[in-house]
Amino acid sequence: MRTSPALRRKLISVAATSAALLTAASTASAVTAQETVSQGSAVPAAQTEAAPGTPAERLIVGYKSGTAEARSNPAAEADAAAKGEKTGEDVDFQRRLGTGAALVDLGDDLTKADVADVVAQYRADPQVAYVVPDRLNKPKADPNDTEYTKQWDLFESTAGMNVPGAWATSTGTGVTVAVIDTGYVAHTDLAANIVGGYDFIADTAVSVDGDGRDSNPADPGDYYAANECGSGIPAGNSSWHGTHVAGTIAAVTNNNKGVAGIAYGAKISPVRVLGKCGGYDSDIIDAITWASGGTVSGVPANSNVAKVINMSLGGDGACTSATQSAITAAVNRGTTVVVAAGNESDNVANHSPGNCANVISVAATNRTGAKASYSNYGSLVDISAPGGQTSTGTANGILSTLNSGTKTPSSESYAYYQGTSMATPHIAGLVALVKSANSALTPAQIETAIKNNARALPGACSGGCGAGLADAARTVQAVSGSGGSTGGTTFTNTTAVPIPDNGSAVESSIAVSGRSGNAPTALKVGVDITHTYRGDLVIDLVAPDGTAYRLKAASSSDSADNVSTTYSVDASGETANGTWKLRVQDTAAQDTGKLNSWQLTF
């Protein structure tokens, strides 16, 4: 937003008051039970449980193709007995599954530590491709929150973030998320998950509450009169923006009321930096520092240090050294910083803090899974998440907690908003789920896990929307050891290949080496193609054994330029090492293009 002549200082604008409310084993040769206990201690809890808190009674063991155990039941039975002898447990081969994996029984009196010892033995065996618990499944009931059916962004198969699939493993327990925003207005669907925060607004012209910094982050409203925030800017009602953001992250869930939060086991620390007309860099910098456990002069130490920071805010220009310094220090303290890419339908490189380093920069998608019309884009975007688009219908926005007051607080309510401000808390909530599932992960590892387990956008995105649409279930499974991909090794071919108009297919090769076993269930295929009518293109990934995976079909209705995106392929049936190819064919006349580069991320 533009600086008011009366203030004559730079403000960071709330996305809601301008364009924002457009309305993330070591191998051992153990020979004694004592040695395998040390192995077991490194096995994630999720790989020892049939259900949360319940030790597994059976394991599913997948042997590598070509091994005797993969072909022969007696060999698998002998291997189970050998594993049992090494761990001192009674391990019995039960039967062969339809996939070829072996089901082995552990009995019904083992502790999780006992199970971990057996799992560690299998994991240390180079003949074993995977070992997972035979998990107990139960009928899945949706949360009983009365408005949950309206939260398409959480569960719809096309463009939802697959959140319910993560809840069996993690709900965010033990993680505090700092929402650096407008503060918090009391809401009974949030209250139980709110912990202490702080009001960092020093200037009383911005704070509206009549005082400067204090320990009360209550949101008094951020309405403004016409021209008050700059010449020609019309009047605006209070947004209650921070409360809407907080509800998406951690609204109380299964309480027969309102909406469900993505990380409903987490806690929200409201940190107020945005008031009338926005907020200052200086206040935001101190808020980032304090929320992540740093020291701010004159402010009491933070007793609710956040491992996740959500900043659904932004302004124009480059990321300043001052803001970057605060973000880098927060990340070095172990806090993941998630920020909005912005709502100017512009390259995020032009907007801070979405263009800062060491952040997860989030673009917004609509209900069809395409980039929302308002969302910023570009190579600095890391990931996309549902941000809604109310221009196609109010219910296509993001529903969350709010207040009905137009100026000052009135009765609590719920409302649909749209914006990268709404997409960002989806990722902040996912970070909380991930951190709760595996507390040892660093911010960089969390970001890598989210990117590596994203799905290809089901809709179009011009200019770059990051690694794709975040997938909560797949990411949480990955970091808890029950599936997905936490790897980050990338192989790239940057040799440009012309694509002949309406001609034969061209291919570009990448030789993959140094990997063990098969490719991941979410192999990332990054593609950069320049083309004047991308609907003409058919794109396939060809595995080392010649198997082709269709990435993109031709479409006569897709007249947009270029293909700049990342596809996700279940390549778990393919050996990772070998020569992979990208095959591209132009199937219609009059348009030309070039494959600039492509990459595989394992």
C-alpha cells in the first residue's frame, strides 16, 4: 500500500486491507539383542505402531526384486526366524501379500522398543526394500465441526490439501505457531488453543488501542476512513485478519462447533504488528525476533517460543537487510518462517517478505487447483496452497473464524476470505504437523519434505508456483517414516533441445547414480519448456526400463504459453539408478518451442 502523506513513513500493508482480501538408518550388523536395542532407538515411533500408542503385532516386509526372499516363502520364513534369533523375539513368516511383500508376525506382548529392534534388523538388511507396521485402520469419521463440510481446502480430492489423511499421525501437538498479524479477537472456536503473545505496535497512530507495546495482543479493529491511509484509498472495515489466519491453522476441532484447524493440536501465539493502515518493518522485525526466542530490549522473554511463524503480510520492494537479518536469525534458532507471496498478480521478486531468503514463500490456488488470479508467482515461490477465489462464488473462498464488527469487536462469526494470506496458514499448519511428527527436523528439512511430497497442480500456473500443491498426508507420512520422500538429491539436464512443430518426439536424458533401491513414491520432475501454445505438447517421463509415465496430455483448449512446473510421479516400482528420459512431442501445427531444462529430485 502507499504511505500516507501524514505518516511519511513506509508501512507494510496487511494483505487483507488491500489486495489480500480480494473479499519434511544407519546400517548395522548386530548379532546380539543388546546391539539391536541401539539400532531400535533410531527407528521412528510411527514404524513401530499399529495405531498411535499401540505396538505393532505384524510387519509388512518388501524384499528387493531378484532376492530369494522376494520369490520364496521358505526363504522369507528363514529370514524371519534369523531376525527373531538376533533380537530375541519370536518372529514368524505368516503369508505372502498380493504385492509380493511378506507378512511377519511378532506376537502380541511386544513393547514398542521390542518392535523397533525387529524393524531395525530388517532396515539394516540390504535385501530389504522396505519394512512397515501392519497398521490398524478404523472407519474414518469426518470431524464433527458444524462447518467442516464447507472446508473444501482441507479435503477435496482435486484441490484440497489432503489434511485429514495426516491427522492419524499428527495434529500438531507440542508446537506453537506465532501468527504475526493484526492480533486476536476473542473467539470460542479458537480460545482453547490461544497462548500468550504480544502487541509490538509502538506507534499509537497505528495501534488504535490507545497505547504502545504491551503484553495484550487483542485486536481492537483496523478500520480506516477514506483517504486516511493515502489519497484515493476508500474507507475499509476492520478485517480481523489475524483471527481468520489463526483459525485456519488451529481452530479447535471435534467440538461440534464451527471449523476444523489444520494443526488443531497446536497452539497459537498472537503477535500484533498490523493496525490501522498496516505496520512498520521495525515492529515486524522485533516480532520475528521475539516469537522465535530472541531478545528484544524492553520486552519480557517469550515463554511460548514458536517453532513456526506465519506472516500473511507484505509490501513492495526488495527484502531489506534488516528484515532478512531477523528472518535468518529466527531460522537459525530453529523456527520455520512461512510467508505470503502476495496478491498483486506479479512476480514475488518485487514483494517483501515473500522474496526474502530462508522463508517458505506461498502462492495461492483456487478450488480447481489453478493459480488464483490475484496470486503472485515466480521462481522464488516455494509451494502453493489453497487460497480461494471468491469471484467464482463465495463458497470457493477459505472459511475461518472471524468477528462481525465493522469497526470494533462485536459477535464472533465465520467468513470466507481469499488471498495468499489464506494460503500461508495452510502451510504454517502443515509445518506444525510435520514438526510435531518429527521434532528433530530443521526448517530446511521441513521445507524440503513439503516440496518433495507436493502434488502437481491440477490446474494451470503461469510464471512459477513452486513445487506444486502441498499434500499434508504425504508429507507427514514421509517425515514420520511411513511413506513419502524426505530426500532432496537433484539431477539436472540444462542442455536445450528444440521441439519441432507438429513433429517427432524429442528426448533429453539424465543419468542417475549413487541412489539405493527404488525411486520414491513422489519423484519430482521439474520441467522448463518455452512454447507458444502448450496445449500442443505431450510430455512423458521414461524410466530406465523404458516404462513411460504421462506427465501432460495434449489439450486444444490450453492456449497458454510455456510449461514451467514440477510434476509428481509414483515411481516406486522403478530402480532409481539408470538413465531417465524426458520425452516431449508437439502434436499440432503453427507453434514452436524448446525444452530449456528439466530435473529429477529424489
